[in-house]
Amino acid sequence: MKAPRVTLDQWRTLQAVVDHGGFAQAAEVLHRSQSSVSYTVARMQEQLGVPLLRIEGRKAVLTEAGAVLLRRSRQLLKQAGQIEDLAHQLELGWEAEVRLVIDAAFPSGRIARALTDFMPKSRGCRVRLREEVLSGVVDVLREGTADLAISSLEIPGYLGTELGTVEFVAVAHPEHPLLQLRRELTSQDLENQLQIVIRDSGRAQPMDVGWLGAEQRWTVSSMATAALFVRRGLGFAWLPRPVIARDLHEGRLTELPLPQGGIHRPRFRLYANKDKPLGPATQILVESIMTFVDADPDEVCPEKTD
């Protein structure tokens, strides 16, 4: 890539001339001589091959090309300033990135609110968010490729902070054969129907969790796909209430009348990478997550996904 001919200092000088109304005023603001400012702008025009200013009376006015280039240069200087600020934060120990892995069953509304709270405090720190299912979260944490993890599993050797429970509900389409029985269901009733199961994304020791007594099972890789299949009447499944709350509210899904076991409430915990200390940005993100562990009112009827 060709190196730029014009420096950031030259663009800053041009901005000062325009913003403060002339070469003399810019020289005063920049603590330079007027001749130095004039030479800098003249040299810029020579290097670019485009006239940037024209003199009208005693005032320097931007040409059409100068206005376009000045507008772009403001973005350039802003980005350069942000890079310098980030370098300063890194020097103070502020992380450039926080890596967060969450179980796909954990309500996205809570994470969205936590990240909304974190963003103005992040000082440019990026967040790399990754979703896994069950032991997939554990694998990522143990591999050291996550700074924080949210999981419903107890992870040996790690101390977790409780984030509360998420309710899983056994549901089916209102016209599903199980609901046409119009009575409490038994495990024998479920055995004869298709169950939709979310696949554990772990590679080391994938797990089978929940009731798996149906003779027929279809395994999918995401909560959204499982909810779609159940909504289309393809089978029944246990799904997180926050994911299907609108479907239940609007009658697209119905809870199965099970005398017991129809509702599961796994408890979620927040874990940290034990092989590296938490940096200041990561600690702030932890505080934001803990602030929004309670059920979010927006989760009662989330937008339908289809």
C-alpha cells in the first residue's frame, strides 16, 4: 500500500485554518508562526495536486474539493485519536477485547441489557460473544479461549457466581396429537411421539440432558430451530420460556399437561478464566451482567422468530 504523502499534522493545520477563520487565528491556536501555517497548507495543496483554499477578501474559504477532503480528514483525525486513547488504556492494563461464551439457553435479553450497560464504560474494548450448548461452554472455557462463561453446568475446579434459573417448558403445537388426548399425559404417551432435542455442542464429552424417552428423536443445533420445528407441529420439546413466551402468549404453542416433569429450572452460573486475572474491562462487564441477572420484563413476550 502506498504511504500517504500528507501527515495528520497537516490535516490538523488545515482544520484549524477553516475552523478559526484564517491563518493568523490558526497560528495562535496552534502556537505556531503564521508563515509556518501558510507554508503547511501550501505544501499540502502541492502534494495533493488539488486547491484546498481560496482567498476571498481577507478570509480563506474552502474550495469544493477542499470541503470534501476536510470532511474526510475529520474522521481520520478522530480515528487516530481513538487509537492513541486505546494505546493509553492498554498501557494502563485495559483489555483490547473481552471474550464471553454463553449457553444458548440463557436469555439473550439479559445479555443485551448487560452489554448495553457495558458499552459506554468499555473505553473501546471489544466484546467477542459466542454461543454454545451445554458442555460446549465448558470446552471453550477450559481451552482458555474465553474470559467469562455462563453455563447451567457445575464445572469442577471453577468457582461460579449464581445468575438465577431459566425455566424450560414442555410444549407442542396446539393441534399436536398429544394435546388432542385432552388429559394429563404419561411418559408412555410421550414415548410414541417425536421429540426435538438440542444437540450438545461440546466435543470433549458431549452430554444428553433432559427426558429422552421418545422412540423418535430429531436433534438440532439451536434453540431457534427447535422452536421453529415445534411451532410447525413436527414434535414436542422442552424449550426456555423466554424463547417461546410470545408463542405461548399468542397460542402458537401450548404447554403439555404433564403431572410432573413438565417444567425444568436449571440454575445458571457465571465463571471466569482461572488461568488469567480479570482485567478492569472484564470486571466491569461482570458487574453489568450481575446487574441484569433478574428476569427482564422484555422477555415476557419477545419478538417471534420464524
